[in-house]
Amino acid sequence: MSAPFDLNDDSVVVIVGSGAGGGTLGTELALKGIKVVILEAGQRHNMEDFINNEWDSFAQLAWTDMRTTSGSWRVHKNFPNLPAWIVKAVGGSSVHWAGASLRLQEHEFKTHSTYGGLEGANLLDWPITLKELEPWYAKAEDRMGVTRTNGIPGLPGNNNFKVFEAGAKKIGYKEVSTGRMAINSEPRADRGSCQQIGFCFQGCKSGAKWSTLIAEIPRGEATGNLEVRPQSMVQKIEHDASGKATGVVYVDKDGKTQRQKARIVAVAGNSIESPRLLLNSASNMFPDGLANSSGQVGRNYMRHMTGSVYAVFDKPVHMYRGTTMAGIVRDEAGFDTKRGFVGGYELETLSLGLPFMAAFLDPGGWGRSFTSAMDGYVNMAGLWIVGEDMPQETNRVTLNTSVKDQYGLPVADVHFDDHANDVAMRDHAYRQGTAMYEAVGAVRAMPTPPYPSTHNLGTNRMSEKPRDGVVNKHGQTHDVPNLFVSDGSQFTTGGAENPTLTIVALALRQADFIAGEMSKKTI
Amino acid sequence: MPTLIDRRGPSRRAVLGGIGAAGALMVSGAAVLNPREAWGLEVSALKPETMRTLIVMARDIYPHDRVPDRFYAIAVKPYEAAAAKDPATKTLIEDGVVTLDTLAKARHGTAYADLGWEDQRVAVLRQIEGGAFFEKVRSGLVVGLYNQEEVWPIFGYEGSSADKGGYIDRGFNDLAWL
């Protein structure tokens, strides 16, 4: 039988979410001949439909279903119902991502061993090593067409990169380039090369940027083994008396409640929705939520230590022209406690259009201090800081039972407080970013606070021991053998690197594991 | 400018004759007029004086000397429709302006919009900063002002680019001053 599959077909693998994790896993399983149904909460758009307008695109793509926030992070004050800037559409946040594709460093898989005990930080070593993941990183890089791997040339630098590179070199940084990007610098895999459009976050209209929407899912569908059902919001994962997952209940595009049976269920709804779904799936047998015997579901929420530095020069930059994030300094990515913190960070080029600059430069700010900065927009250069933040048990996604979504289910509340290490690292990065720009003549630099989170990680973390986390080294939940987690919520710790490449590598590895276990009939 | 009344033509001279010391924005009947920019904005749910104050307030919150009044007027114009639809919004805005004028008169004996210096008006705004009225107007402006495509060229932002072939042949790396 080929797709579409019957609701009562209990031989299918059901994947919740179609982003970097779910879309890759589903495609890879389909290529192996395994039947897959992906249930995606959002709509399916074609790349031609993407909009080169920040607010219109936000309305088209962003996850704006009700969520709440708490904690001392500034996002709670300025964007109380928008903890994360992520996508609700087929392709998930791989539609929105900027394309930076970096491997985690060896020590970042062993933070507890490397950093030691750090007060308030729930550090833990990953149950896998870099060496174990390297073949999967290589496979992911080839598949995604990552520049500076597999003989693929780097992208050309845009104006924003020119300023960034000159400043970085002037203050002594050595590892400066247009980076490793899953954006074609030359035609590859039936996709053309980057047209320097500049709206990477709004969905790439040329198809040069890898996303599961255009580069994976169509390949999976071509096998006849993959069915993607858009506008299908999963409410609950069901299980039988033996504690095995049996399927999911979802609301379809017509608002009807459906039940899809499954042999295996994989959750890939991003680090906010995935734990929410597990918690909302509580039953008599699993009163604290599915796969939550450790009590770690929803905990250790990480969002990367982020921030931006924008600087105004006395001459035009036009930073918004061209690839948004093709520019990186890696000199600060390593582990060096002389700087006053553990972990490291990357500096990456970034630009926002005028409408989003107004919203994010200094949320809530007004008056001449704000507007004179905006007046310098055309002369502005910008960079983003992305570093390792500390997992904390109290930073967590919980169910807010007093606020319900359109289906009547409790919404996710996202609580976050910076760890002192996060603050020290951010301050360091602000100083370095400012120094870079001042070295090449910036007349004014602006340390800009973190945006709503784009890198949501850690809420169903991998652990060797069941008591320390939610899933094992294959993303298989410790408690339910045919229930998997396939997104960034598996991350034991965050590393300093943009997470998508690691999510894809883990999904490819997990597909092999699932296929192997299925043929052995262990699940 | 579809949302504003075009005041170009015969009426313009007559209006110009009415400019006083209070600035470029004046109230005539049920409309706010800007003779210099040749537009007018009619209101019915809100008082015209209130709309005039909102336009002044919009510029004081996000002052861009190169941005004409009409863009600030477009940014606050939706409050007219919102006030017509929702009595609570109408009350929030009308009462907010009354408070603003009361505070301005207490300091300087003059209504807020008639204070001569931006600094004086901003000092009054600082007194209501964080309140419901101020935050409604300020947060609305973030999108209402900066998301007007006609405003973008003033800031040097070029907007949509895929329809023009991206910047690959249009200067993505044309910076030469370094």
C-alpha cells in the first residue's frame, strides 16, 4: 500500500512535526521503504508563496498560537505571548532558519566532565560523543549541501560581511569567513544558487536554502511511503495497557478529531510543543505525562545565549542586501575560562529589515535615542551572538492550565532566567562585537537584547541513565520503547553552534536505528 | 495617500491663510488639516483635537525629522475606526489626551500639542510612560509607522527584493569605503 495511509493502519510510523528533525526523519524512513505519516500543525506553502515583507511573512509562517511566559528574561516583558520566533507550516523552522550549519565541538558533548560542577547548572554529558556522530554529520552536510564541505565553495560575502570581516581581523580574530551554510553557492541537488535576496528568515524564494519543505519531503513523497498531512494538530499520544504507544489523536484541517494508529510515534514539534504534547498525554499509567518518569520533561529549557550588536557608520552599508547570516567569527567558540565563563560563542552576521529593526532594536524604547539609531539604518551593520547557555532545571516548559488554546488544551508556559554564566558570556560578546565595529569606524554601537527564541533546546534531553533525562542516545524515550523524540528537545546541552545540522544528523542516525529495530522486530 | 483627504487645489490657499503659531497641524470643523503637506483627515468618533494630539504624540514618541506628518497621521488613523467600534478604546484615548493636556497645563499652562518644544512635550510623556494609553499608542506605532512601505525609502530600506532578482546584480557587495 502506498500513501495516503488509512487511519487504522497500525503499521505506519507517525511523526509529529515536519521541521528539520521530523521532516528529515520521515524522508529518510520513507527512502528506506518504511511507511510514514507526518502530522504537521501548520499549512503547506510553496516557496513561490513566501513573502518578502517581514510582518506579512510573520503572519504567514510564525507560530502564533497562544503561549505564555514567565521569569526574568526580557522576552517575558516585551513579548509575553511570543516566547519563540518559530514556524507553524510544513517544513517547520527549517523554512525560517538562516542556514548556518556547524558541528558541535568534542567537549560540548561532555560539558559536565569539562566544565565541572557549576552552581545552578544542570550539566550532563551527552550519551554520545562527537566521534560517534561524525559519520552522521558528514551525511547531513552532504545532504544539505553545506558550503565549505564536500568541495562546495563558500558563499560570497555581502556588504554586512565586509564590515564584519574587516572589524574582526582588525581586532585580531583569525577564524573569519562566510561560514558553513546550507545555502547553495552553486547549483546542487536540483536547486539553484543563492540570488542574494536577503529574506532568508521569510522563506527562501529561490530554493537555494535547504529546508525539509523543498529538499527532503518531496523526495520522501516520491517513494510513495510518505504522507504529510498539513493542518493536523496532534492533541495526545495514546498507549495500550502494556505502556506501548498505539497512535495519536489530532484535529484535522476541517476541525474534526481523528485518531491515527501507529507502530511507532516520533515527536518533533520543537522544544516547546514536544514537551507540551508529552505532558498533555498524561494518563492513569503515566500521571505526570508520557515518558516523564524522570520528571525531566519540559525542564532544562535552553535558548542559546544570544544578543545582537548593531553599529552605525558614517557611510552606507545596506546590511539587508544578500544572505542574512553568511559571516562568522569562530575564535570565541572554544572553552577558555580565562574569559570568566564556561562554554563559548559564535559571532555571526545578521540583519533585520526596517520593520523588524523597529520592533527588536530596543523593545519598548522610544524618543530620540531610539529614533536617531533608526535614522542610521542604511549605515548600519549587524551581528548576532550565539553561545552555549546553561541548562537549568527551573527553566522549563510547563502546562498553563488557566490558559487554553483553540482546542481547549492547556497552553505551554515558557519560564526562563539567565544563568550568571549566560550573563557573563553575553557581556563579553557585546564588548567584542562592539570592539570589532569600533575598529572599523563605527560611530555608535548598540548592544541589542535577545529576540524571541529561535534555538529552542533541551526539554526532552538525552541521558545515559533514565533518571537524568527523557530519551536515550537514539532519541528513544526511556519509558516507552516505541516513542521517540526527534527534534532539538533531545539536546543534553546546547553547544555554541546553531543547532539545525545536529538535529538533522541525529534524525538521520535515528532513522537507521528505527529501521534496524523494526527489522529486528524489537519495536 | 488614499486614507487622507487630498487638500490640493482651490481650498489650499484658504487653508494656508489659517496657519497660526501652533504648528503645521490645525483643526477645522471635524478634520485635522496639514496645509503644508496638503492633506486633511476627517474624524467622527474621536474629537479632531484628539486626533491632532495623537499625531503630535506619534512624532514625539518616534521623532524622525525627515518623515512628514502624513505618515504619522496614517499610523494613528486606525484609532478613529477602533474608537468607533469600541467604546472602551474611545474612552482610553479621549481620557488619555485629557490627562496629557492636564499635565501639560499644570507644567506650562498650555495644552500638550501646543507646547513649543519637543523637550517640554517629552517631559509630559515621561509622566504617562508605561500607562495603558501611552503603551497602546507607542506599541501601535512600531508597526503603524515603520511598516509603511512609503516610509522605507526615507530610511534607505529597499523592501521586497526577490521580485527584482535579489541583490546578486544589484549591489549586495558594493561597499567600497573600507
